Amino acid sequence: MATNLALDPDLLEQAFRVSGEPSKKAAVTRALHEFIARREQRRVAELFGTLLWDDAFDYKAERTRKPAAKR
């Protein structure tokens, strides 16, 4: 998809230099991927401490469970 953006040329040049990508397009694409990954990681981190824990769950018992028979 072709998109025209008015980007800060100094910021774009710096992103191009530090990314090590071969083109400005690749640098912007990489920056977008990294931005998305950081936001998704933040959402996962925000879940810590919010899940209900079942104190009766025995994780060691799950280790000894027999695997399902192969068909």
C-alpha cells in the first residue's frame, strides 16, 4: 500500500542510521514492528498480578500425567 507521510527528516535519518537497515523504508518498517512489539509486551506485563490463582492446582501432578495414546 502506497502511503505518503510527512516525516521529520532528521528523525528519519537517525532511525535509518541506527537501525542498520539498507533503506529508509526498511528502517521505518522495522521501527513499526518494534513499536508494536513493545506495546504488546507492555499489555502482557500489565496482566501480572491480575489473574486469579487456584491454590488447589497441583502442577507436580500434571507432570506425572500419562500422555494420550497415539492413534
